[in-house]
Amino acid sequence: MDHPNCYSVLADHLRNRRIDEARALFSRIQLPSVYLCTKMIAGYAENGRLKDALDLFDEMPVKDVVMWNSMIKGCVGCGDVGMAMELLDEMPERNVVSYTTVITGFLKFGMVEEAEVLFHEMPSRDITSWNAMVSGYFENGRVEEALRLFEMMPHRNVVSWTTVICGLDRHERSDEALLSFAKMLGFGIKPNSSTFASVLTACATTKDLVLGCEIHAASTKAGLRFDVYVTASLITFYATCLKIDDSCRVFQEKIHKNVVVWTSLVTAYTLNHMHKNALSLFARMLQNCIPPNQSSFTSALNSTCEVQSVDHGKEIHCLAFKLGFNADAHVGNSLVVLYSKCGDMSDGLLMFNEIKDKNIVSWNSIIVGCARHGLGNHALGLFAQMVRKDVVIDDITLAGLLTACSHSGMFGKARAIFDYFSMSMEIIKMEHYACMVDILCRDGRLDEAESLVNNMPVEPNLSVWVVLLSGCAKHCDVEFAERAAEKVFQLDPNCSAAYVMLSNMYAAIGRWDDVERIRVEMKRKRNIVKQPGFSVKFMADARTDTGGSSAGKRIGDLWNKLFGWVMKMKRDEQSGISEERLPIGADRSLGERVLREWMSNDLSGEESEPEVVRSEPSVEPGQVREMMLERLGLGSNGSGTDSDGAGHGVLEDFGIETNIEGFRERLQEIVCEESCAADSLEGVAEMFQEGDGEEESLVNSDRSESESESESAGMEWVSGVFSAAGHGLIWVLGKVCWCADVLLQHYNAHGF
């Protein structure tokens, strides 16, 4: 078979990586030309089949320079630099491309000395070989040698200058990179899209917004406004400068189909802590049939990790698995961090084992995850594997090991690790001293901790002194704590954490005058407010709460207790402790004693939740809210009449004469004061009513199973509503005791 059409078909097979079909077609061609054999050799090498490429190369009776260079390039691409060097030695006629290809291979695998020798042996060099050598120096961290060789270049083009700009920025010398760009313009070299992208990256590193805007204007004038790489760099630049609206504006200038641009905006949202926007954009990206790359998955998983939504993370994990990214180091590292942060260390370890080419980030991620969950022995075992595999240890590894030992109580091992790295490696940083101070404080060796801080080779920063103060405050050592607090206030007079720790320590030892002094100094003299805490509820619904605010205590816990009363009455009815056995209007201490006994049972876990027997309710759906309020003594008529007609409410069971209207008005006032619409009476009632329809369908589906059972009481139906409404309505089950004390104390002080 030797038809001209077969050439185009063969080229199509190779272009689409259908190497077996290409090989079958090639075998049917009689006397293939040198050009066709060269294409086939390149196709074998690009698909990792180096042996087939070498066999075909050896079978060829005639080989030109292009075929030799293609075979050398294939060896370099498959990682066999030694074979590439042998072919170069056997090559009858070498040109600049032959030498440059082997030099690039040496530099790619860190063989800088061999590349230098071959570079100096070249009979002639063109600008490509010079650029390859300069780029190789930068890739291997030899910045000064790269700059020296760049100055020796007889001629420089835009690629030469772009290589230097990009290399300097990559090695944290962005100011020099911008200066090189100015020199390039001074020599009259016109920048291309890669140059603008590199300069914008340098502007983002230095956060030079003014210069970046000027580069934006220059790129637009140069006709590169819609270039993919310039657009992606602009999005990242504005996001780094906290101008996310400008990033969105650049993205919306054109409908982009390139994954790089979409990934840039996803990363931009992540950098600006707009994680829901990042995940929404990632979903839009899939809807527009744009396949994500490893950077897209990494950014989306980082956002998922920040909101601690393990369900979304698993969905993205499944997609990455389908697209073949599950074994990628970058995606795998993000998955390890996600699962470890969400408390699923088993899946985190599983993902770590699936990563094929583990890098230092992979090892650090799993070690820090084990440290976070107190798995000190696992962390030390992973560290031993790192040592056996000759993985270079960095400062993050050491911080993870110290934290793991600290959280696992292995103080002796932590001290040995710290001492070893202090003597053998220069990776000790300020955070490592802070970790060691925390370890010594946990072990009760406060004098050694203070001595370590005072004898540090560098001046301790605020975090070190705060850690020391925290350790001293936990042990209630006033002398050490006051000295540490003095140092903290010298560095930051408005450090709220130090004030709070001092106040708590004084309160623990009964020095209330000092507590009042600290509080007065915080609120009146310096107007210092405690930093708000941050918690994540229901995977993505975030809420902040400060210690001085009652929004997270009085409203939420009040409804917790109300729901707890309902569930308690239900358990009492089933366990034989009915309302009739409680003293109505009797001595209050007796009712209070019973309440505290119930609370102690809740805390100790002695009383288990009885199984809910579902039967057809005796009330209509929609009456659940009224029944709920009646059981609480808050009927719609305001009389507080119980469902059994006894004429008393829950609070009256404990000897409290309830003012129903005043009680309801007080609840409404608290709701208005705290602006907590989700926890308001109407909001909760609406949630109850929304659950009615769902519960009705659920009860109807189970009717055949419960026809033989007796009709349960009205409160059993209310409990069934709560059970069917999902975890969103029953998350308060374990938090019922505090609000009861608040209600009783409030009654003592003010009445209802």
C-alpha cells in the first residue's frame, strides 16, 4: 500500500495518539520514505514507546539529520538522557539543534555540569542554545550564573529577556525582574504575550497596582487584550491586589473557552476568600463543557477545604478520578488536606498512598494532618519513610513533627527532634521556637520555656510570647504569666488574646479585683474587643460569635432548651415519669432538683433516646406548631393550658407561676435585640410547618407497618416531625443544660 492519502491518515492517527492504528497502517506501506519514518519515530516517542522508536530507527537504512534529532529528542522526552548522549556521539553530522536538545535534557534532570561541558564543546552556538542554557540555570536555582551568562550573550531577543524576567520573579527577585523589563524596553525590544504575562506576575508578587495597571494598558495597545495568557495573568494580578471586581471585569470582556482563563478566576476567588463564588464558577465551567485541568481541581478543592464541605469535596474527587487526575501530585495533595481538615484521616491516608510521584508538599500535608488529629506515631512513621526515601526536609516538616509530638504528649521526642535539627540543619524558624515553647509549657516546664525564649538567637516575636503567656496562664503561674504579658504588651498594646488570658487566669485563682482591672482597661481605656471566633455549621453556613455577644447563647440555646423539654417529656412518658408525678405548685427546690437530675442524666449519657414508634397522627398536619406551643405552656390562647387539661405549663411543674404573655414578650424582645431572624419564633414555627408535609408522606409510607400498634400520644407525633425534618432541626439535642440555668437565673433576678 503506497497511496498519498495514507500519509494524511497516518498523520491523523499520530496527532490523535492512536498509535496502534498508526502502526498497523505504517506496516502496510511499502518502502516508506525518510519523512514518514521520522514521523513514526516521533509518534512512538511522544507516546512513551521508546523501544519501538529505537527499533524502527535501527531498521532504517538511510537516516538524515532530522531523523537523528527526532530520535535524540524522543530519548530526552522519555527520560533516557544517557541514550540521547550515545546517539549524539554516533551521529555522523551534528548541528546546533542536536547539541541544544541534549543540553536541554541535561538541564531538565539537574545535570548542570554535563550541560556546561557540552555547551562549551559546541563548535557554534545560536541564540536558541544560549537561551536554553540561561533557562536551565534558572530552573536549577543558579540565578547568578544565569545572569552572568545572559550578560555574555552576543545577541538577545525577546525570548532571552522574557526568560530572565520570569526566572528572577520565580526566585523572589521581582524588583529586579521589573527593572530588566524596563531595560528591555530601553533596548527597543518589543514585548510579546509571554513577556507581558511574566511582568504582570512580577507586579502581582510586589503588589504594585499602579505599575500593573500601566502594563495592562500597554498590553491593550500592543493588541494583546484578549490573549489567553495575558488575560489569565491580569485576573491573577488584580486578585492578588484585592481588586476582585477588576478581575471579574477582565474575565467578562470576552467569552473565553480556554481552561487557563477560567482557572485563573477560580483561583482569584479563592485568594480573596470568596469560596462559594469559586465553587459556583467551577460548576459553570463544567456546564460550559470546559474540561478542568489540575490547577482547576486544586483551586476548587482549596475552596472546598476552606468551607469544610466534605460532600462537595467528594464530588470533585469523583470528577478528578473520572478525568484521570486522582494520582496527580497537586490534586492529590489538595485532597489529602481536604480530608484531614474535615476529620477523615483514613481517606486522607488513602489519597496519600494513591499519589504516584510524591513531592515534599505531599509528605508535609499528611504529616500536618496527622499532627492536627493527635496521631503522633503516624507522623513519626511517615517522617521515617521520608528519611529512607531521601526526601529533603523543610521547615514545614519540622513544624508538623513538633505539633504532632505536642498533641500526642511525646514531649521527649519533640525535644530530641528540635535539638537535632537545631544542630544539623538551618531550617529552624520562629514558628519552631513557638512550637517548642508550647511543648515545654504543656509539660509544665515553664522555667525552661522562658529560658528558651530569652536565649533565642533572634528577637522573639509576638506569637512566641503569646504562646508562653498561654502556657503560664493554663498553669496559673502568675509570676511567669505577668512577665510574658509585659513583653506582649510591649510588642502589641492592643493584643486582645493576652488580656483575655490574663483575665481568665486571675478569675481561676480568685483575684477578682485584677479581673475587673483587666476588663476595665480593655473596654474603657483601650476599647479592645475580643477577636470573634469562627465556626462552620452544616458544612458551609458560617457563623461568628464573640464572647461578649449573647446572640450565640441566649437565642440559640433558648430554643435548644425548649426542644429539649419536649423530648424530655416524651421520654418521661415512656419511662413512667409522667407529669402527674411532678409536684404542681409545690416547693420550687423539689422541681429544681428534678430538673438538675435530668440534666445530669443528659450529660452522663445514662438515659438513651427511646426509639420513635411512628403511627398515624391523631392531629392534622399544620397543627404541629399549636401542639408544640401548648405542650410548652404557650398555647395560642395565652392560658398556658396543657393538652391533658390539667391547666399548667412546663415551668409551673417546678413551682414557677408563669406569666405567659410576659414570657412571650421577653422572647420577642431578645429576638429583636439580637437581630437573629433565623432563630426567631416565627422562623422556627415556619420550619415546623415546612416539616409537616414531609412527615405526612413519611407516615403514610409506613402506615402498613404501624397499623397494629396503638395510637401514640400527641407528643410522640411532634418528636416524629423533628426526626423526619433532618439533622438541620435536631442538631441541638446535646446542648440543653446551660439554657435551663439561664432561664432559672433570669427568673430569680427579673421574673418572666
